[in-house]
Amino acid sequence: MSRSSSSAAIATLGIDLGKNSFHLVGQDQRGAIVLRIKLSRSQLPQRLANLPPCLIGMEACAGAHHIGRQLQALGHDVRLIPAQYVKPFLKGHKNDYRDAEAIAEAVQRPTMSFVAIKTPDQMDLLALHRVRSRLVSQRTGVTNQIRGFLLERGITVRQGLAPLRQAPFNYPQASCRGRRPVRYR
């Protein structure tokens, strides 16, 4: 369990991803820990370029697909694991090195389910769908809020976006406080 022992003995590497630093735990063929090190984001590709190809496991989280593609280009076998599948392998209280060790344990299981590493085009399409879904959800919420405000003034509007877009509202003079009625189009 040294900080940076011989990298030739590493068969499996578990990486706990962070924003700026990564915690790595390397295991040999028997499962004994032979590497335990903390690296910055810029040090990771440099350090793993010198490592013989091995099995690398990471949790599928923000940035994991990008790092996975980088490590695959270096010749490593990279597998992303959903976070909920790593939790049963955690020993003791949670910290970054224990998370990396649990990832290294989980990635070796033959029946483990993995997440496919996505290409940049797949990630862009997924992001576009998520943004559109959020916009539709927000539009629905604002539409319902407007209908609620109008209902407080005694104006009922059917559900949906179309009735709000096309309905000219004739407000009673008292509610307009002396101004001309506002027409919504």
C-alpha cells in the first residue's frame, strides 16, 4: 500500500472522480492494493499514459465520459459503473480512497452492469433533449401560474397553451384601475 509503487503490477484501477483532484487505488491480480495516490486533473492522463493497459473503473458521473474516452485512447479498458452499484462494495466510513477501492472491487465483478461511454455527439444530443424538456416543463408551470392568477380575477381559461395565446380578455373596468384592458396575443 505505497503511494506510488511499481505500476507494472497494477491489474485493476479504481478512480474516484472529483472536480479538481482524483483518487486512484490500484490492485494487483490477487486484489491486493499496490497503489494509492491522489492526482490533479492535469496529472491523470500523464500518469496513466506510462501505465501498462489495465482495467479501469469509474463512477458514471459528470465528466466521466470525457475522461473515459481519453483513457481508452491510451489503450486502457475503461468501464463506467452507476454510483448505486458501487455502494455495496464500500468498506467502513466513506472517503475518497475507500470510494476508489470500492470502484476497483465492483469493476471486477463479471455480472456487473456498466454504462457505455458516450461519444461527444451522443452527449450533445442528450443535452439538447434535457434542455428542451426543462423548457417545456417551465413553460407548463408558467402557463398554469398565469391561469391561476386569472382565476383569482374571475377569468377562467381552458388548459393548455393555445387558449392563453389566442384569448382576448375583457377585464372589468374595476380590475384595470382606470387603464385600458390589456389584450394578450
